[in-house]
Amino acid sequence: MRNLLHCTKTSHLIYSVFTLVSISLISSSAVFAQAKDTKGPPKPQEMTLTAQGGWPIAITYFESSNASESPVVVLLHGKGGSKRVWDQQFAPILQQNGYAVVSVDLRKHGKSQLTAADAGGNQNQKGSSRDKLSALDYRAMVGLDMEAVWKFLYEEHQKKHLNMQKTAVIASDMSVPIVLNYALYDWSKIPYDDAPVLAAKTPKGQTVRALVLISPDASVPGVSASRAAVKVKEPILGVSFFVCTGASDSLDRGSANKLYTLLSSAQDSKERMYFKEYPGKLRGTDMIGKRLGLELDILKFLDKHLKKLPGDWSDRRPRYDRDE
């Protein structure tokens, strides 16, 4: 748990997998252009995952008809929000465009609530005090909630229902520091020791390939966006970023521009990093469904920096656990 939640202190782990990632991406199958889903997508499924420690994490899964050719988009809400904002509007559009989509209620949001019974009848867990977010909660979102989602994606990947090797996350305000730190953790995972050379070993992580960061918060208690961004922006990882905000958002205070400036200081940033302000003072997911053009811009970004990436489906189990 300590290593999980303090991944920013283990940057040397990232560099232990850099060679593997860069070589494996170059040697991947040819780029394929994925068509829009024309078979009629399956109905969305609401389900509850269980994070380590027992916290229920509610998700909605929009499976794609394109099976193992489906890139993945994970949708995160802002503070006080829920996955409903995505489920009712943008998630079905992403699904129709060939993506497998998972919208998430992070702990203490939406349906991801710990009942008194779950808490062992502890009266201190009832009422408004139970819903108050602490630094421990935010860190648990990074190390436990997001990892529960990734475990679900792994299981679906192994069933060939999607291709988690091409995963994007769309995050809003509070969840931006969360996803940047999870992306760092994902890229820090040491590959399985299942081959004699590093480049041939099966990766455990290295799945986050693109991030859309809407009205980003600079930090939340216990979790900083900039500290993780400094490492996740590195060119050798090749992660693409789209930072956006409302032009008159009074709560932004330049956070979006500062984050983009930090990210775009990396080499080759013009090829994979974008910033855009939209008219008005709306913030975060409130910008969805308002005909600002944000959804279309996101689709264009994902088409270029996720859907068209090289990397067909491959078994993510270590070789010593495979039947072959």
C-alpha cells in the first residue's frame, strides 16, 4: 500500500521499464484505423467493483462490439459529481465510435458509498462526516479505486472484450490529480520476470496512453498534479495530453494554463499536447452537452492519439501462467 500510494517517490521504477515500452511499441503490429461501431453496441451494464479494503466502486460498462480491437476510455467525474454526467451524454457517443467505456464513481461519490453495515456499524461513519473527503480518501482513489477499475479492465482484456493496451482517461477538476498520479503508477509497474531480456518481458502496466484533463485542479489534499505530471510528460512514455478549460472559469485561477505549460515543456510536446479554452464560465463536466465543441475535440484527439496507435491485442498474463 505504501509503495502504491507513494509512487512519485519511486521514479527509478519508471526508467526500469522505459526500454521495454519503447521497444515494444515500435515492434507492435501495424497501425489500424478502427471504424465506427456499426453492429449496434451492447446495452450499458451497471456493476459494483470492490477496491482493496472493501470499498464498493460503482461503474457503468459500455462494452464495444469491436471486441479486442476496442480502445478503452475511462471517465472520471469532478468533486461532488458522479458517473451519471457521463452515462447520460458522452459515454454512449464514445461507445458508438468504437470505444469500450467505463464511467466510474470514485469513493464517497455517486453510488460508491460505504454503508454503516459495511463500516461494521461504526456510528462515526454515518451522516455528513462519512462523506467528508480527507487526504486518505484522495490517496485511496489513486491506489485503490483506480486499481480496482484496472483489474476489471484486465479481466475484460483477457476475455478479448477490449484492448487495454490503448487506454485513455478523461478527468475533471478534482480527478485530474488522481489520474495523473495513477498514470505515473501505471507506468512504474515492473514487468513480469518471464523472459531473459527486458524488452521481451510481459508488462504489468504501461496502459495509459492519452489523458483529457478538463478544468484541472492543481492539487487535492495529499495528491499533487504537478509532481506526477513532471514524470508522466516524458517523451519516452509517449502519453498524449489535452488540457481544456472555460475561458471565464473563476475557480481556475490559471491552473489549466500552468499545467499545460508544465506538460508542454517536454520535448516533442507539439506532437502530443494540446490546450484549448472554451467560451463561458462553465467548469469541468458542466461543459459537457453545452454545444461548445468540447466533445468533438475530444473525439478528434482520441482518434489520433488512441485509436490509431500501434498495438494489437496481446496476452497480458506472464508467460509462465499461459497454457501455450
